[in-house]
Amino acid sequence: MEDYKKRLLIEFSELNAKKNKLEEFIGTIKFEELDIPVKILMKNQLVFMKGYLQTLYDRINLTISALEINEFDKESKQYDNSKKN
């Protein structure tokens, strides 16, 4: 797989993880304790992250085959496992 495709998949994965963490935080008491302008900005950030994720998802579907994605996932898991050992 070409490097730009790998970077696209990595970017999607990393952004999705950050989006999930922000969504979790928004549901906490700590979030509710923040000043209103900060809460508004964080919620706006979440909206933009979701839009960016959708754009990355669309690009992935247009440029990367399911087979390539599966191979990338296998390589990533092997790399992750080698880092743990």
C-alpha cells in the first residue's frame, strides 16, 4: 500500500480516538464545571472533528480497497504486538 494511504488510515484512527475521548469528557461532571465559553468551544471542536472524520472516511472509501484496509489492520496489530514484547 502506498504511504499516503497508510497516512490517511493512521490519521483517521488517531482523530477518531481523540474524538471519542472528547465525547467521553463532555459527558463528565468536570466538563459541566467549566466556564460556558470553554464548553461551547469544546462542543464546536467536536462538531468539526466529526466533519473532518467524515471527510477522511469518504476519502478512504474512494481510494483504498477493503483488502488494503484489512492488510493494513493486520500489519498494525503485528506492529502493536511487537512493541508490547
